[in-house]
Amino acid sequence: MSKSVFKGEFDNLDRMILEALQADGRMSVADLGRKIHLSPPAIYQRIKRLERAGMIKGYAALVDREKAGYDVLCFIRLCLQPATLEQLTRFQEVVNTLPEVVECYHTAGSHQLLLKVVVRDHRALDQLIKERLMTVPGVERIESSVVLSEIKATTTIALE
């Protein structure tokens, strides 16, 4: 079981800052200071410390994929043979060139890799699988699950 970072170098005020920024990454330092009762310079210093420590990895706008024309969300599970570090590294190089793959995880279990993919339509998904993934040397098995509806999708991590 991992230990919470809030038991050491970071405190409850840092947690409140992170929670507020997860809910609204564009919140101004002044608004954040009013929310948690700290001066803007103190908030700014804490945010910079959280960034330097790697607790805040970056800031991004969350784009609605459907409004952007990406109607299909899919999870793809892959098996590689042989299951070696060299094979995994080669696959990683390929997957990093595929803009349709928005997330990729090396996993334990019956498949080594789990990909989260967004594409415009089912034809684009078919093309990605047939022309880009099935042609990667060492890809032995591909299983896909098309998302019918999103029940929960968040970028917020519960902090303890």
C-alpha cells in the first residue's frame, strides 16, 4: 500500500490547491487564495513548489471528442509475441506515432497492452486496426471494445 504524500512534504493546504486546480485549472491565483484563505503570493509559491515536485504535471484544455468529430471511443487490448522488453520497446515506438491512440498502458493479465483510441467513425477504427496495428511485427492478438456510452469519465484524482 502506498503512503500518501500529504503525510510528509505536502500539507492540507497543498491538497486544497490541487483539488481546486483539478476542478478548474484556469482558476486564478487570487480566486484560489480567496477560496482557501491564503495570500496570492503564498498560493503562487505553493503551486510552483507542487510543479517542481512533479505533483502538477501540466495544464490542459479538455476537448469534447464528439464535438471535435471523434464519434468512436474504443479500448483495444493487444498481445505481443515474443513478450520481451525489446518487443515492447518496438511497439512503444510505433504507438507513439499514432495520434488516434490517446492512452497506452502496459498491463498484467491476458494482454500486455491496453490502448484507449478515439477515431472519427467505425471505418477509421477498422483502418487503424488493419493497417496500423495488425502490421506491427509481434502483434499476436487484438481485441477491441467499442464504447457505447460513457458512464464516468474524470481527470480528478481523490487526494488523501
